[in-house]
Amino acid sequence: MMAKHEELRATALACAACPLVDTRTQVVFARGSPEAKLWLIGEAPGAYEDKQGQPFVGRAGELLDKILAATGIGQDEVFITNTVLCRPPGNRVPTNEEITACSVHRNALLDLWKPPLVVLLGATAARVFLGGNRLGDLRGQRVERDGRVYYATFHPAYLLRDPSKKALAWKEWQAIRDAFRQLAPDTEGEAARNAASLMPYLDQVIDTPQGTGRLVQVFRDASAVVLDREPRKVTRFPTAVLSQMLAHRRAV
């Protein structure tokens, strides 16, 4: 999939399908991991983005990064792009022609990676994906469409212009955070369950990837086994691996 992604990226970077090719500095493709379950889609690049070639790296990007940090969502857990990949002159709203031309690249990415959760930043992105003309009619709502969940919220640039809306935005981001965490694996809970499954076998002989041995310590991350082979010594194995081996033995 990454090879196909790079093909789509190369095609987008060479795009000349709309008049923005004459005014842009470069195509601003995306940042983050396309494998992420959470995608953020804004309107169009601004001056900083047009210069640096990455979306959301100006003041609006700094605010977006702070919002993500406040929600506990890591930079490696999101993929960030825009509805239009080239900067409109003067940062004006993209035209329908420009939006339509860029939809080829945007839709191809969505079809390839199929992110389950998409956050639409601002009125343009909300209108393109969800219809309607007023962001206020869509903000904060959970919309299930095209096999994924959408949330629309304020664009960070708007919050810079009107900080009084930050409280409303934070409530919406809390809902987004909760929806995202429902998608993310419960690694702590799974680790605890794996450790609990080993406890009945403490001081008993079990199978390990390196042979049989006596289980002497159980921890969430790695548990200790004294292997039967000479010379006997304590060896640690991932608790999840040992738990899976025991589960397989019980199933057989």
C-alpha cells in the first residue's frame, strides 16, 4: 500500500489540473502517517505551508498541534491534509473548480487507506464531505457515511481570529478524542489480561519459544522462565507470547 501511496503522492505533486498551478510555490501533500486511524482534513495551504511544503505548519498548525497534545493524540497517530493541495492566492476560499480538480487525489487516498475516523476542519471541508453551507449545522455531530465516521469542527485559523470559540471547539475535540480512543487498541487492558492468564501457571513447567521451562515470575511486559536446558538460567519472554502459546496448547 505504501508503494501505491507514493505513486499517488508523485501524481499529486506534478498536478496541473487547475489554475492554482500558476500561482502556487509547490503542492502541499500531507504530513503524518497515512496508516493512521484518524485523518484531519482542512481547507487549503496558507503562505507558510506553500513555502515549506507541509500542511498546518504556520500559526494555525501550532494551535492544531496544541489541541492534539491536549487530547493526548500523538503526532504519529494522525494523517493531516487539505481539501485543496495548493494555496489559493491571498488565502481565499477555494473555488468549486479547484475543489473538483483536487478531489481526484483526495478520494484516491481515502479509497486506498480507508481511515475510519475523519475530522473536517472548517466550513469548506465540511461542505465538501458532508454537504450544506453552514458549519454550525454540522459541528460536533457524529456523521457516519462512506463506511467511516466524520466530525466537523472549527478550523484552527478561525479560532485564532475568534478565541472566544475555543471553549466550544474543546468540547468537540473531547468527543473526537473519545471516538478515536474507541478505535485504538486497549494495550494496557490486553497486557493485564495476558499476565492474568499466566498466573495459574506460576512455578509450573510451560512451553516457550526456546523450549520448556519453569515459570518463575509474571510481569505485564515480560515474564521470566528457567529453561530446562543446560546451563539453566532465567530467560525473559514477552508475556503476550507466552500467553498465546498457552492459549494455543489449551485449544489443542
